[in-house]
Amino acid sequence: MKCHEFQSLIDAYLRETIDEPRREQFEEHFFRCRKCFLGLKINETLQNREVSIPVGERPRRFTLRVLRPAMAMAALFLLVLTSVLLLRRDPPSQRLDELSRFDLPLYHQGEMRGGEESGSLLEQEFSLAMRSFQERDFRSALEILDRPSYTAAGSPKYDFFRAISLLGAGEAERAGEILDGIIQAMDPAYFDEAIYYKGFALLRQGKRRQALAQFEKLANMLSPMAGKARVMVQKLKAL
Amino acid sequence: MDDERFFEKLRARDPEAQKELIRTFTPRIFTYFRNRIKGESYYEDLVQDVFSAFFNGLDQGKLAGAAWIAPFMFGIAKRVLYNYFYKQKKNSDIQKNISSICELCSDFTESERLENQRLREVLNRLILGLPRVDRLILNAFYLQERKIGEIAELTGRSHHYVSVRKERAIKRIRAEIMRKNLY
């Protein structure tokens, strides 16, 4: 006899309505099968009314009766506390973080701004560096742009993109120094952009006021970057 | 302990193995006799007969292995029952005989009573943990002796629903008992 058949015959066995051949099979089965015997015993005990089966609402245990509301209150308190802490988190600094994110300056393959083309080998490698740069893989770009051959080249193009790569790689101070050099040299090819990104370098160093002054300076200039600078000024003033 | 090791220990009359065997089969033998001999309340002698014959058979090498324990035990219980019906008397030598083989084979009725009492306590506790609808169904079925169809009508549920919930409730209880090895 299989277990499922046994289960279906328990009631008949206990009420003695089972036929004799099956009864013997049934009995033989429960001698062998612990699980089925236990099922039989449970049914037998229940049928003999040896246990009580209360039908009312389940008596709530201490943990449910007392601790559940307490836990609910604790959870609510934690929720409120978390919300308050989140709200109290310095929003200007959060927004400042957002503002210090910058769009990459445009770069065109074979860009000639900033003077004559340097040695072709440098340019070839520069193109490789810019490929990484455009994918925001600033570290890879810097592996090329930080080489002495590029730093010694004195090209505002190399310097500018090295500065932006440093800015993207989190080295705002070094980036700022390079940008200062470009600004001081007053090379028209990268001058405006250098001022603009110097603003971001300052923001990233937490120098909000100086950054604002930088953007304001650019905003008041007759420059294609003035519009973008004005947007930054507005955003910074709104903080 | 695996079955064959258990069987070897039984053959070597290991007291722990004997105890385990008695613990496993006493409730089954009682259940068997209780359902076969209605109206009687004293099965002690019959249970002793069964174990006596079992251990004798084991000593005589009548069991080929662990797989034969349950069928062999059932066969003996059946024979003891038939003997009971035919003779309706107790073999006075049994008590002495079994004591020499198995010192633990005594007071089966008391052990059965305790086992049943334990089961009742466990059931009372587990039933309380069931959802209310399951308790309603079990109460109506077992205590009020209502049929599944009647319960379905009373609760406004289908026959299938009531039947399935009842079976599942029993299965849940059984699984919990087996998981915690409560019986």
C-alpha cells in the first residue's frame, strides 16, 4: 500500500468501515511507515476527543501582544529619525557636489587649437589618450598625457586636456595649477575654457566663493563660454 | 544509526537498540490491538507476546536484515491476535520468558499511556498554532463529527476547500512533530 492510499483510508480504518483485505494492508503499512503511523495516531487522538480544538481567536502570546506594538513603534521612530536625518543632511553641500560635475569639453580628432601640430608620434598617442578621455577613463588618458614628452611640449592643448583629465580623476588641485598656467599665458585657444574649468577645480576643492568669482569673471566677459558661466553663477547663488 | 548497524546491534542484544525498537513499535502494536479488539483495555500481555516472539525469532536467525523488522513484527502481532481470539487466555510463561531476553520489555501499558499523553500535549499545543479556519474545520470534523459536506455548507466553502484544509492541517501538525522529533 502506498502512503497516499493509506492517508485516504485512515478515516475508514478508525470508523471500521474498511474492508478486511485492505485493513490488513493498512495495518502492515503503519508497522513499516513512521510518517503514516503518526498521521493515524493524530487522527485517532483527535477522533477520540482526547485533545481540545479551540475555535476562538488565537490567544496572543506575550511577544505578539506586547512586543509587536512596541516593535511597530520602534520601527516608526526609526523611520522618522532616518527621515529627519536625511532632511537635515546638508543640502547645499549635496548640491555643491552635483554642481561640481562638469561636462567634458569638446574635442575633435586632429584638433589644431593651440598651435601647430606637434610631432606626429605625440599626436598619435594623444589621439589614443583622447579616446580614453572621451570614455571618461581619465587615468588611462593621464598615463599618456602625464608623460614628460607631453608636459615638456608646452602645448596648451596637451596641458588643457591633461588638466581636465586630472580634474576628472579627482586631482583638482593639480588641474587648477595647470589651468592657471593656461590662463596666465592668455593663450586664446583655451583661455575661456580654462577659466570655466578652473571654476570647477575650485568647486571640487570646496572653494565655493572663489569658484563663484571665477564663473562671474567669465560671465562678464565677451566669451562664447559666458552663457555657461552665467548658468553656474545662478546655480551657485541659488545654493 | 543506519538500519543495518541497528539490526546488528539488535542481534547482539544491545539494550539501546532494544529500547529503540520497543519505543518505535509499542505504539503501533497497541494501535493495532486497540483497533482489532474493541472494548478491551488491557493489551499488555499481547504486546509482551509480540516482543517475546520477535526477540526469539531474532535469536533463531529468522530475520534476514533490517528491512524485515517491520513485516516480521506485524506478522507476529497478527498471529498473537489470532491466538488471542482462539484461546482467549494468557500464556503464563511469557512474562518469565521475555524477561530473560529483554529486561526492558515490561510495563508496555504504562509506556503507551505516557506516549499517548505526550502526543496529546503536543497536539494541544500545535493545534493552537493553526489558523482559526483550520481549527474550525478540525473541531467540526472530529469533535462535532460533522461530515466534510456539512462543514462546507456551514462555512460557505466548497467541499474541496474544506477537505484540503483539513488534510493540510493534519499534515502540518505531523510535519512539525516529525521535524522536532516530538513523538
